[in-house]
Amino acid sequence: MGLESLPRTVAWLDGEVQLIDQTRLPFEFKLVKVKTVEGVAEAIKSMVVRGAPAIGVAAAMGLALTAYHSKAENRERLRDELKKAVNLLKASRPTARNLFWALDRVIGVAEQTEGETRDVIEAVVQEAFKIAEEDVQVNRRLGLNGATLLRDGDTVLTYCK
């Protein structure tokens, strides 16, 4: 199976976010779909999403969901919706630095984007996609570099401090 055929830990699928449920691994593989920022926040809080980079990507996707499904008629209303989403996501894991970094990055793009409400929505969604793609590329490079250090039969133990 090639890397491209593997599901992403956090993925966008037609206005929904698909997550690999980390609480089920390694004994079961389960995908979870969420349609709202509240669903993303709960997934982060309940550790369905784990790992700093994945938490950051999930947070960015939470803002993308907010923007994508927004019925805001003007930029002010959209900005208010995004601020509420940011606050909800920040509360889901207050110590996760990648979460705060991703939220700041997406909100920064939203604030800097000129044009109509639709333009801001598109910019928010696209920035979340960029964050997700950058994460995949960094992880691939880490894996390729790390693979040069391992031999058949080696055991790898990872932990988070």
C-alpha cells in the first residue's frame, strides 16, 4: 500500500472533517466524521485526536468548518463566528501549543484577506488545507529520515513529555 492510499489522521471530505480515532488504536481502526467546530473541539478534548501536529491541523479544520458552513451575510458576522470557534477550540486543550499556533495562523489570514465575505471563507478553508498538507510533508520527511536509522527487528518506543 502506497503512502497516498493511507487515510490521513485529519482529513477534509466535502464539508466534513474525518479523523482517525486515536482512542481505538492499536486494537481497532475507526474513522470518525465531524461536521461542526463543536465536534472538532470534543474530538480534541476526548483525545480522539492526539499528537501536537494533528491537534493543530484539527483546530485549523474546525475553523474551516465554521467558515464553510457559515451563513454570515457580512465580514463582521463571520469574524464573530470565527472568534467564538477560536475560543471553543482553545478551551478544548489549553496547553496545546500547536492548537494555538494553527488558530492564530488561520485567523491571521482571515483578518488580512480583503474582499467579500466569500473571499474570507475561501481563504480560511484554504489556509487550513495548507496547514494539513504541510503537516503531512513534515511527517513524511521525518519518517524517511528516521527510517535510515532503523534496521529490521528494531523496536521503537515513542512518548510525549
